Amino acid sequence: MTPWNVDRPYFKEVIEEIISTCGRYGIPVLDAAHTSGIDVNNPEFRAKYFQGGGVNDTAHLNAAGHDLLLDYGEKFIRSLVK
């Protein structure tokens, strides 16, 4: 799983390295940065879905945020079962 696409130094590079390295070895990646719908750089989104109202938190989802991510994560896990 990639980290969220946080607008801070080196996040973009870390995300791309995770995707690249996993791709080289055929490891499936839950791409939370690009396809999860988590809009970590949007203050209104963070206020609703991150702990502490998301004022300073760009990492930790609250219960509503976990509910938002649940369907996405479940679909990814089910895609691994053949």
C-alpha cells in the first residue's frame, strides 16, 4: 500500500518507488495515493475524514475515513483471490 499523496517533500518519490519496485517483482499494490479517493491535501476533506478534524493530521483516518476506504480496500483484496 502506498501512503496518501501528501503534498510534502519526498512523498511523490516514495510513492513512485513503491509502485515501481512492486511492479518489478509482480507484487500487487493498493495505490492509496492515486486511486483511493483520499484527498489528503484538501482541508475540508481532512476535516471530515481525518482524526482531530484533520487540522494538522494528514496520516490518520477517523471512523468515517475508514468507512470511506473500506470498499476500495475490500475490492483490492478480493482482486487478489483467484
